[in-house]
Amino acid sequence: MIKKSLLLFCTLVLAGCSYGQNYLENPEMFIRDPHFAEYKEKRDDVERQYLRKEITYVEYVEQKDRLDATYDREVQERTQKIISRD
């Protein structure tokens, strides 16, 4: 009985460690923020356009800065709404 319990415990520990390792290596698989995901997708699109040479570096920087400023403003607005509810 003790051997079976010890074997079961070891199996559970190994399974837990492998799950935790996957979480640490890929946290985006488990943590989702739709607002950030949309921002990241738009930013990745701009970067892809630049890498495909569809836009110039100046246009890339302008669009990236515009996206960053918009995202920062939206985050500040969301933060203010959360604070005001408290």
C-alpha cells in the first residue's frame, strides 16, 4: 500500500512539474487579455508590413508609435475606470 501511494505521489509530482514548466515557458497560453492581444496583433501586422517592405521605416515607426500611444491612453482610461469604481 505504501509503495503504491509513493508511486502515485511521484507520478503526480512529475505531472505537476511538467505542467508548471509549460506554464512558465508559455504564459500567454494561460493568461489572456483581449485588449492586449488586439494591440499586439495590430503591432505585429505593422511589423510584418515593414519586414515585407510594404512600408518604409519612417512609416513603420510612425504607425508603431501611434499604436503605442493609443494603447497607453486606453490602458490609462481603463485604469481610471477601475479606480473610480472602488
